[in-house]
Amino acid sequence: MCGIAGFTHRSLKSDRDRIHRATASLAHRGPDQQGFYESDAISLGVARLRIIDLEGGDQPIISADQDTVIVFNGEIYNYRELRRELECLGHGFRTRSDTEVVLEAFGEWDTGCFSRLRGMFGVALWSESRQRLVLARDRLGIKPLYYHLRGGEFYFGSELKAILAHPEVERRLDLGGLNYFLSLNYVPCPHTLVDGIRKLPPGCWLEWRQGQMHTEPYWRLQFEPDRAWTLPAAAEELDRLLKEAVREHLLSDVPLGVWSSGGIDSSTILHYAAAATSARLKTFSVSFAGRSFDESRYFREVAARYGTEHHEADLNPSQDLAGAVEEMAYYSDEPSADAGALPVWFLSRMSREHVTVALSGEGADELFGGYVTYRADRLARYLALVPAPLRRLALKALRWWPVSDDKVSLEYKVKRFLEGSLLPPDEAHCYWNGAFSPAQKRGFHGAVECNGIGDLFRALPAGAERCGRVNRYLWFDQLYYLPDDILYKCDRMSMAHSLEVRPPFLDHRIVEFASALPEGLKIRGRRHKLVLRELMRGKLPEAVLRRKKEGFDIPAHEWLRGVLKPLLLDTLTEDAIRRAGVFLAEPLLEAVRAHLERRVNLGFQLWGLLVLFLWMERWKIRGVPAARPETGESAWAFATS
């Protein structure tokens, strides 16, 4: 795993210090080696974390004819079979690395090579004779890749900070990206929070040549449910796919382990990993000792069943949580409004003390319908039969229900569900997993005129309307929520500690299989991830199979009234809000007061604002002054008031 960066300079004089600064900013992604390539037209840099071919795989790698150079971030799990095919076609190799295989594959098939790769990657290839730069990103967006086009010059990097290292790049807040962030808790591709910087979409390649840029997909996610699938047949096929995917993901020349939450997803990966290796596996977990949502009894039972060398870290207020949150402002690159980033931070830090690679269960919820929001989508259709005025009246009555400090309490879920039921269905789906309603945003940021969610749904392929309501929302979440929240969070928190995390569920063959399943094999009544549970019945402990879905979050409501309260008050100050130049101070300060006075639970929303302001201060990102809203009414009692 690595970090890559590059700047063209056709019209600007090359400055070696710039590429060195950009590469140094990615040192956490690759602490083992830094390499550079310089020509009259381009500067490339790479910071390498050695995983495959420890001695011979340093980068950049240049082709035998000295014309093409590659910098690469990721892992290619089928690189050995590709190497054999390329050798039969006459290609020679000087290393045992997957990076050189990608270089030779590009020389043989050009951009057609990317559809042959199985793995996760962000890659850049430069042809000196053709003055041509090609970037590509893996199908699901597991690995990041940012770019910026300015005056015909092109800059790219694995993280925003690599591009921001270039002095020509302005640090202005992108209001469109901010709008999405406040609604969704993440910024959907291709948008970012910095004006002029974009993400390369998953499954796409980009070509820059002579100041002109062109992008094209090499893979598209398609949902074409096949009603011929039966539950037993689907479980059998998923078994075959997981065996192959997990076996490939175990490929490593360095110590490897498995993240375990005690849920069905991570336990499934552990089951197949244990079957694929004779070595004793290491497992890693985060516990919340003494709390109602502590998962330790589940992951300890699973660890005992598979005889792993188990490690766990207890996340509690006695640790330096505020210090970790502030440190995350640097490594997050863009702020992660997903409060689950904090436990992933501590999990990654502990894991790196023992291994360099960890397998995780990310992706199964989005593939097979694991989130409670999918059930809420269905229930809201029936609740819509109740007139909206009655639902608003019920919300007002619920103000007398005392707020709870539990992580996601019944009180919080009922109020949030009723609030969402008053929104259009697509907005409601995002609101249940997101942050602020349109009414709240209008209250503290007058420049926000719409939430943009409708634009995202309209961008779905036409087939999304025909594949069923649940599958349509799964499609949306796989295109946006998965890469830009779940995988983004995992990548930044793990790479901050130089740890590579691999999600076998996101092998594209499993993703394509899941998209072909009818809704009834994913969600049926109150049962979620039906096909996965069918597969693992008799393999995993019954307690794991029966347990409810628990989000990997912190008790945000409680901690922002307690251990994180000083950081919240020191960060969301009137001066800081005005200095940011984009929000109205009084409505935001009222949100903080409403939460601290226990009038309403806004822990997850305030978490997003906290990390946003820490990030803006750390990177000196500024916006345009906020317009005065049309009304001074408070929207903090309930999101739809």
C-alpha cells in the first residue's frame, strides 16, 4: 500500500521541492520508501508501504524501454496469473511485484488492462514519448485518487494534502461539497470540500494529454435481479465466491490479521480465512466495556471458536479521545462526519502493533441489505398513510420523552424515523443515515438552497427504477455511501497508522453476484442479509447469527456532553464560526446549547460540525460569507420543525 502524487509543469518551471513536499505529506501511507521521477513535463512521487516483494518492488518502476513509468497504490490479487499471461506474450520482469505487472499489462493492453485487474488500486502511468498521463481507480473506490486541473496543468494525489502541497492550489471551501457533507455526513464522488479538486470516480480511468483531460468508465455497477435464484443456490454460489476471494486477499509477504466486531460480516471473513490457512490468525477488536452496546462477548466467542491470537482495545473516556479527534483532522484529509471513524482510529493503531495487513467485513451491509434504514424505507411507506399533520403532532408530543445518552437509543430512533417520514422518500433514506435536514441547513447557512440528494438519485442508471425499491437504495449506497463514507473512513484511519485493510466482500465478482439477486434473498420481513445468514447457518455461533445490527459508532450524545465537551466548546466558538466565513454563528451556537441542555440529541450532527471546523482550521480552508436566512425560527427542536 502506498501514497502517490504528481504535478505536470509544461508551462511552469519544475520545482523539485514541491513533489518532495507532496510525497512527504503521504509518508504515513508509505513509511518504508519514497521514490521520485522527474522530467521536463512531469514530477511523480510515491511513498511505499512494503507488502509484496519487499526488496525488489520499490517505486517508481520504469519500463524496459525507459518510456513508461508507474506509481501505484494498492494490491492486485490476480497479479501472478496476469504475469504468466504476459510472459507468454513476450514480456520480461525484473521484480516479483504486482506494480510491475500493472506496468507491463498497460504496455500490452493500454487502458484495457484495468478491467483485467482484481484488487484495490489508485494508479498513475506516464508515457514520456507521448506526453500522456493515465490515472485509474479500482471498481468500488476502495483506494482514493484526487485530481486538480488548473490552466492546463494537472495535479493528482492519493490524498488532498498532496495536492494542497502545491502553492498554486487555492484553499477555498466548495459550497456544493459542503452542502452534501451537511446532508449526508460525507461528500459524494466526484465532489470534494475544496473548490476545484475532484475525486476520480470508482471504476474509471482518466487521460491527460497536452492540457486536455478525458475520463471514461471501464466498469459499471449494474443491478439486474434474476428471479431464477433460489436461496440454497445463492448461498452455494456465495460460498464459492467467498472461498476464492478470501484466499486471494490473504496474499502477503508481511504479517496479516482480521478485524472482528463479533457481527456476521467480519465473522464470515474470519471463518473463510481460517479455512484457507493453517497458520494461527490474529484478530483485533474494539470494546466498550460496561456499556449496553458492548460487543465483546460476541467477538470473544468467535475468536475462541477459531483459536485466534486475539487482541482488543477498550475505548473509554479515560483515553485521550480529544487528542485523537484533533489528530484525525490532519489524517482525515476531508473530515469524516461518521463518528465510527474514532473507534477505527484506535482499532488501526492497535492492529499496526502486530500486523501490516488486516482483512475486514466492509461492504456486506451495502451488498445484502444489512442496515436498519432499509427497513425504515419500507415502514415509512405505511406511515405515509397517516396524515402529515398527525405525524408532526406526534413529534411535538415526543418532546416530553427524555433524551437518552445511549449510542442509538429507542428514543433517538423513533424521533429520527418520524422526522424522516415527513421528507420525500429518497431524502428520508439519506436523512436516517445522515445529518441535517434542509430546514436546519437553511437556519445556519443561508447559501444552501437545496440538498442535492435528488441530483444524486437522478444520476442513477435508468435501470434503477426497475430493479425494486430496496435494490434501488442498495445501488445508491454502493455508488455513494460505500466509497465516500465507509471505505473513505477505513482508508484514512488505517493508513494514518500505515496499516493496509482489505475488504474481501468487495471483490467485484461478489458485488456483481449480489446485484443479480432479487430483493427477497436480501431482506425478508425483519430478516436482513438473508443469503449470508443462510450460508453461515451452522458455521457461526447462533448468538452471532441472531444478534441485531450494531453500528460501529461511539456514544456521541454522551461524549459530547462529557469527555469531548471541552473540545466542542473550544472548537465551535463564535470567532471560529465567523472566521470560517460560511456559517451563521447564533444558530450553530444554539444547536450546541440545545444538545448540552439535553433538549434534543444532536450528538452525531455536532460530531460532523466538530470535525469540519477542526479540519478547516488545520488546512486553512475558507468559504464565502453566509447569507442571512429568510427566517429566524429555530429548527433544533426537531429536524422538520
